[in-house]
Amino acid sequence: MPRFERFDIVAVAFPYVERPIRRRRPALVIASALGASHQLLWVLMITAAANQRWPDDVAIDDHENVGLPIPSVVRTAKVATIDMGAATRIGALGRDNAKDVNAILQRRLV
């Protein structure tokens, strides 16, 4: 089973709230400790920067260096639990962007 770290960027079948489908897309790992006992990851959606912005979206500074083909944002409001075995690592979020995401999560999860 692959190992994932917090702030890894993975490709997963991300579930949608608005419609009963899953679509393979990038996501950001925010908790990987569930993997040891349950083989689960908590992830945030990553979407195209061209989409309408939501409050607390975090723009990814250097999308090409983190493994993304287009300018993208981390959509911190979209959290999902996914099967670790269905995830493929494609990169890792940069330190400054990780600090921004972490600050939003700290504020939202209190």
C-alpha cells in the first residue's frame, strides 16, 4: 500500500456533493494517519484557477512544479474521505501554500 504525507497532491476519484458522480481529479492530502488503521485519506479538492473563486480558496503558486497541468486552487471547503488504495501521488504542495491551507483549516475546524 502506498504511503502518503500531509500536503501530498494525489489523483483520486473525488465525490461531488451536488451530483451523484465521482470524477478523477487532483486533491490535497490533509490527513494520512487514517491510512495505518483504515486505509483512508482526508483530502481537499483541487480545481482549475479559471473556475469561480470561493472564499478561502488557496491559489497554488507553481502548478507545474507540484505536478498539475494547469493553474489551480485548493478548494478548502470541499473535504472528502477517500480510499488510500485508489490514490496516486502526483506531487506535493509548496511550503508557503501549505502554510496558507493549514491556517484556513485551523480556523475552520475549531
